[in-house]
Amino acid sequence: MKKSILVIALIGVTSLGFSQRGEIRSAESAVDDENYKEALAELEKAKPQLVDEKDKWVVRYHLAKAKAYGNMAKSQSGETMITSVDMALESLSDVLAIEKDNEDALTYQSQLRQTMVQTAIDNQNKGNFDSASKLLYESYKLNKNDTVMLYYAASAAVNGKLYDRALNHYNKLIELGFDGRTTQYLATNKESGEKENFESESMRDIAIKTGDYENPEINNTPRLTGEIAKNITLIYIQQDQPEKALVAIQKAKEENPDDIGIMQAEADLYYKMDKIDKYNEVMREVVKKDPENPTLFYNLGVSSEQLGDKEAAKEYYNKAIELNPEMVNAYINLAALTLSEERAIVEKMNSLGNSRADNKKYQELNEKKKQFYKEALPYLEKATELAPENMQALQTKLNIYYQLEMSDKADALQKKINSMQE
């Protein structure tokens, strides 16, 4: 009697197995025919019959499910697409948990990752930063050694003003010791003359041996730690948490004490906190490390001017121009700095009476005022030469022409301004 019952039970299990296989085969065919909803319906029928986790049909079930959801995601958008991607990744994980070297699963995982990254790029170009950030983060989760994807996910979140998400990603990058430096293996394509980056040094060397490429180079990209620290700082400032921003900067400096980007981020933070003296202090250290950077000297000129140190400001602006003779704003600021002396003179002139002594003093002050105009004019001439449509500089130059009684130049410039405003 017992044997009879056992035979019946075994027959029952076997019949369920055949049903399961048929439904999984139907699902695979539906995936091939791009009937993804039908595939998922067949897999739903097979699901209650999954018994042995290591059975090859269980592997085929999860793989078919991954492909159905993954392929559907290609034509979806928004949260629907993200959900489908999540389901596909989960099913691929189920396959690889059973067979870690399953070639079909690994190949499809790679294809899906490429699709996710390309879709993220397309979404960013369309301004859909939320979706782009999520897809890039999913791509990072597929290969956590590829931390640059986490960095891109954070950048997309910043662009979309999704600051809490960006902050989480940036803090994770810091925790992982990410600095963003990469080594590029370059060679010049003889036909196009363009430099191309190869996946590895060996692949670059093989390309050289073919004779189609020449001039092998190795290029190390700059660190991104400074940019990360700066963005964390900006996020905390956006959230009105400057003290947290300072803590983040100090932590970044401890790990990278000579990183100019981090020092610049610290200086920017002090500037935004209206601590101009601290900004100036840090910027002077930055300049020591990068003495050929004209923008740094220009920024020091601005901060020195705000601190009331006009002589230092003038010195920094002139240094910026020395390093970059086409820095328009440095010329404009030098002109404005020179003309700022005019205000005090005009106030003195207006306070004078009509006595002979006052009239004499008035003439002396007027000559002194004109001298400042003469000193400022060359800066404005150069600025308008470099930026001929800068209306503010043109108007200031016109006023000086009138003050210095340079009528011909004033009339010509007035006509030019009038034609620009028509």
C-alpha cells in the first residue's frame, strides 16, 4: 500500500516538472519574438512550480525573466523603466547566485549595463537628471569596482538639484577613497590624425604594431577629489549648513593636504560665508602651489579689493594680466579700481566754496581727477579692444572721453554705441 502511494506522488512531481518546462520554453520563445508581456505571463504560471533552486530550469526561468524585463525597459521611461531594470537585475543576480559563471547571464548583464549608461546619457541631454542618476547608480551596483559610475550618478543628481541623493553618493565615494584619477593609453590614428584612448596598454601596443597608429602616450587624468569636496560644500551651503561644509572640507584636506582643488573649495566656502579675510589667507596658499594660474590672481584681486586693500588688488590684477594678457575682467576691474579714487575727490570739490582759495583748490582737485581718468583710460581701451560689445566698458570710456574733452573720440564712440542699441 505504501509503495503505491509513493509511486503516485512521484508521478505527480514529474508532471509538474513537464508543465514547468513547457511554460519556461514558451516564455523564452516569447522573449525571442519580443512579446515580453506574454513571456512574463508564462513565467508567472511556472513560478509556483519552482522547487529545486539549482535546477537548470530554474536558471532558465530567471534568465528569461531578466531578458523580458530588461528588453521592456529599453522602450520605457521614468519610474516604469527603473522598475523594469531593477527586476531584470534582480533576476540576473538569481542566475549568478546559482551559476556564477553563467555566460549567457554575464553577457546579458553587460549588454544591459551598456543600455543603462547610454539611456542615462540620453536622459541627461534631455534634462531628465532624476532618471539619469538612478540608471547610473544601478550601473554602479552591477560593478562596484567601477566607482566612476557612482561619481557620474552624483553629478547627474547635482545637475537635477537632487542634493540629498548627490550627498549620499559623494560621501560614499569619499568612504571608498575615490579620487577619479585614471590612466589613459593613447596613440595617434595615422589616417585621421586624432588621438585615441585604448582600454589597456597592451591593446594600445597591439594597435601600434599594426602600423595604423603611432606616437604612443600615457596620460594621467587629474584628481576629482577637489571637485567632490567643492560640490559637497555647495550642497551643505544650499541646505544652510555651512559648519557641516567646513567639516567636510577639513576631512578632505586631511586625506589630500596638497590638493589644490580642495583648497580652492575651502576658499570658495569662506567667500560664500562672507569671511573674506579667511578666503584671502587660503587663496594665497593656493597661489603658491599654482603660481602660473591667472584666474587665481584675479580672484585674489577681487577679494583684496573687498577687504579695502587697493594696492594689493592692483598688484594681483596686474599679475593676472601678465599671465593672461586677454583677461578682460582684470582690465575692467583695474579701471574701476582707479576710478574709485574719483569719488573722494568729487566730494571734496562739492564741499568747496567760492573764495579765491577754494577756486584754486577746485582747479587742483579737478586736475587730479583728470589724472585718474587718464590712468583708467588705457585699461578701458584694452578691455573694449578684447570685448568690443561690452556696453558697460564702452559707456565708461565714453564718459572719460567727455571728461577729458576728447570730443572727436567721444562723438565716434557715441555713434558706435547708438548703432549697437538700435
